[in-house]
Amino acid sequence: MEIAQAMKSHPELRVRRQSRADLRLDGRKDLALQQLDAALKVPNDLHYGELRLHPIWDSLRDYPPFEKIVASQAPKETSSK
């Protein structure tokens, strides 16, 4: 079962901050990013500011796939008329 589908079907499978840190610290960046991407597709406590500033993500900062995910979460500009 695909991770995103499993997480939608089973909210208890949401990636916890600690498990993301464990994956990151183990050097398993691709798996951490796969889980992060899946987590962002369901209701969660992650937000753009945390991804940009929280030290838990420091080891992924210069990793292009992580930066792409972060950029996708950036607030959208709205035009004021």
C-alpha cells in the first residue's frame, strides 16, 4: 500500500516529529522525504515556518528534494486590489 494512501486510511500512521528525526539522523534522507511528502498530504502539524526554521530539519536544508518540498509549502501571494 502506498504511504500516502495508508496514512489517509489510518490516521494513526501519521509521521511523528521524532520518527522523522530518527530517519534524518540515520541518513535515510530519501525515506524521510517520502514520509514527509506523504505527511503533508493529510492534516498534520507541519507548516512552512517549521520546515524553514526548526533545527530538526537542519541536516536536510541543502538537499534539493527537501528544498523543493519546502518551497511547495510556501504561503501563496495574494494580490490586494
